[in-house]
Amino acid sequence: MSEPTPEQLDASDKVEKRTIGGEIRYYLKDIAAHWPAVVEQHPDAAGHEAWWTADGKFHATHAQLRRDAMIGGIV
């Protein structure tokens, strides 16, 4: 899985661009819609955040979202 480019992230309607502490981040708008299986098994995941930085690196505040991203679970 290749990391998304800033152009792809800017064009996506599934993320919201924010600047946090001078860093551009692209936050997923709806984790439950993006990862229904994770939210079904871990309902607390829906209340967490997941984002990409401008360099295409993925970050998440929930461990299962991070694990799924590592194995290509982002769709």
C-alpha cells in the first residue's frame, strides 16, 4: 500500500484538513463509516481520531485502527 500524496488527501471528501501546532493533518471525518468492522468489535474506536500528515504517514489514537492501517486495512 502506498502512502497518499498531499494532492490525493486534498481532493478526498473523506478527510478534513486541519493545522495542529503548525503541522498540516488530514483527519478522517467518520471512523465508523471507514472502519465498520473495527467499530463493531471495538465500539470505543468511533470516538477516536485518525489522520494522515502531509507526508502521507498515518496516525491514530486507537490501537486497532493503527494495527489495521499497518496491514493495509485502510480502504
